[in-house]
Amino acid sequence: MAKQAWRKGRVMLASMLGVVALTLLTLWGCGGGGYDQPATSAVTMQTANALVTAEQLKAWIDAGLVNKASGSYDRVVILDVSSNETDGSNKYNTVGHIPGAQLISAGANAFQDNTRAEGPLSVTGNMVCTGATMDALIQNAGIDGNTTIVLTNNANNTINVARAYTTFRYWGFPKARLKVLQGGNPAWVAAGYSLTTAVPTIQKSTYGVAQNGTSRVNTDMRVSLPEMIAYVQGVVAGNANKVFILDTIRPGTVSSTTDLLDGNFYTPFDGAIKGSYRFPYANVVSPASTLYFKDAATLQTDISAAVAGDGVTTLGDANRDSAKTFIVFCRAGNAASVAYFALDGIAYYNSNVDVKWYDGSLGQWNLMASSSHTATDTTGATVNAGGKLAVGSIWDTTLLTDNLTWNVGRTISTTNLAQRPIINYTSRVFGVEPSFAQGNQIEDADRAYRSTVTGTTGGGGSTGGGGC
């Protein structure tokens, strides 16, 4: 009797161990968590933050992970986000590129859209690109839900890699699967590794950003126009929610903002968004004009030193350490994406602090003026200031702007004394302006978007997120 019980117990134990072993094997095969975690591999895919060194990337290449067959849980895709040179050529094809890297020749422009409606405007420039654009890009690159993406370029262009990183984050790609090569292609060469002019052959993927009825769009990291207005109103009211706004482009207390769709004209007004602090995007790298990003501690020190709209007051350590949310903006969302990467990908990589990106930025904010505003032009005459919104519009942001300066009263430059021409954006304004609740059209559309492809990632996981 005892012997039978012992045998039965041993069988049960063996069965339990088998289940445990199968479970562990399954988890190992899924890369330790699928889409949202770095893959498990003989070569570790984990990095301290969203930066990867040339040495680490070389190890991934040597291990055969770059452009590995679709469906692998430890595969890597390198995107060389390099704008074409002024002569129409590209260093990707002439000087060369990192072996296996794929060219995104449009640079940051590949991740933007100039046709999207938001707030009271039927079209706004330089906004986050659509799901259809992202689907085409990631499928052509062979990216699926199990891919780690490495971003680099050949010209020390922080905007190109950062706009790509920020857009991937918006469209649901987790930090753990997004990397920027520290130092870019120049760091690869400096490490003693060779470039190539061989163009890789890529098998297209069937992955989409919103398949199987599930959209992974990360609307929490993007700030729409109505949300930005609400955030600024909250800051003005006492900032109970500890939101700190970082202006990554303003040279002083007053900006100089040309229109996002026609750079020959200016927005009606300039100034500083109330409560914002100056945090120049160019300063997040060292040495200057490189792709070597500063470390987390240095970036946080720089945040403390950010100067307020008065040109004197700094944000300070106490405010920085109490912050629950940082919002970055610039003129067109590009420079802001560099600061977004520096904060989201480095300074607050493992943190509960929210980092948000206002892609509309001053190019949108500085159009939000009612048609009733007047100002003094450069001749001393009182003229219409150039606003095109309805009189009394809820979208008017002039009262939420410090150092408000109407551009009809400014010359083009210190050497060109002609009065600044103001953009006539009447055709962009909806006949009936939407409410704030109706004015988040971009994120509403992106949440509703569904990828047209119907396949799976090929990695054993669903297209809605990878994994088992």
C-alpha cells in the first residue's frame, strides 16, 4: 500500500515537473514576455535605457539577429533614418551604412502628416503620422510584434532618430523594443567597425499597428490641442498636478514662428506658453552636434536649470523632483521629439514620471487667435492681428501666452525691415468650431484605426501584441 502510494506520488511529481518545464520552455520561447519585453537570447537584448552601444549592436549582428527570419523572438531591425543630402545623394549608398541597416531616406518627414484635422482646424502641419503610414513603413521593413528596432543615421541628426522613436512610442511600441544607437553611424566607425554599401534583402511582414480589433496606440504620451489648453490652464491655476512644460526651441522670451504649411508666412502671434521653461533640444547631446546623448543624471540637472518665460526663474530641483508629468514642445514637434527621447528613453526610463509630447507645438498654438484681435503694425497703424477663429472662440490661446507679441508689429529680421506677412488660414478653419470634447480628432481616428492586413506576426503570437 505504502509502495503504491510512493509510486503514485512519484508519477504525480514527475507530471508536475513536466508542466513546470513546459511552462518555462514556453516562456523562454516567447522571449520572456513577448511584445512588451526584450527577447531572451544567448546575446542579451536588454540595455540600461533606450540607448545601445556600437559594441552591443555588433554582438547582435554577429549573432545573426539583424534581419533574422520573421517570427523569431530575438530579431533586430536597424533603421538608418537619414535624410537625403542637398545634392540628392545619400551617404547610405555612397559612404555606406551599418551592415543590415535599412534606409528611411525621408528622415523625420517619414513620420509626419500634413493633412490631419485637430481642434478648430481642418488641417494642421507636422502632426503624428497615421496608422496606415506606420503599417506601410513597418511592413516594408519586415518589423513585427517581436522585433527590436535600432534607430541610427549618418549625419548626427538627432531629430531624425528622435522623431522616429517618438512616433513608434505613440503607435504602441514599448521602450524595451526601441533603441537608438549612441553616437550613430560615426560611433560605429569610431569603434573600428566597417560600413557597407550592400543593400539588405528584406522579407515584408504582415504586422499592423492595430489588428484583430485591437489598437495599441499610446494616446497617453501625446498631447492634443484641447489637452494642452487644459494642462496650461491647470498650471496657471496653481499646478496641483505637478505638470512642467518644457519649450525646446525658444531662443528667449519671444519665439519666431513661421507657418507649418507655408514657411513664407508667420503665425499671428508669438510668445511663451504660460508656465513653460526653456529646455533647448540641442543641449541633450555632448559633444554638441553629435548623436552622443547625455546620461540620466546630467539630463535631470539640465532640467533643473531650465529657465522660465521671464528669462530669470529656473525650474529647480524641488520642482523637478516633484514632477508627475513633463510636456515637451517646440515649433513643429521635431525638436520636441529629441527632448522626448532624452526624457522618456534616458532620464526617466525606469520611472513613474509621465513624459508627454505636444506635436502641434507653437505652429498650432500660435494660430489660435480670434478674428477680433487688433494690434499695432510696423507703421504705427492699428490693424487686424491676423487671427481667423470665431469671435470669442474657446480655442483662443492668447490669454495662455506670456510675452504675447503680435507679428504684424514685427519686421522679418534686423536686416529685413519689411513687416512680417501673416498666414491667412481662413480655409483651414471649420465653419462650426468643435467643442473641446470633439476636438481631439487625431487620437479619436487613431483609436478607431484598424490595420488592413489580417496575418499574424509569424512568431506564434497574435498580431495584436505578439507573445504566446
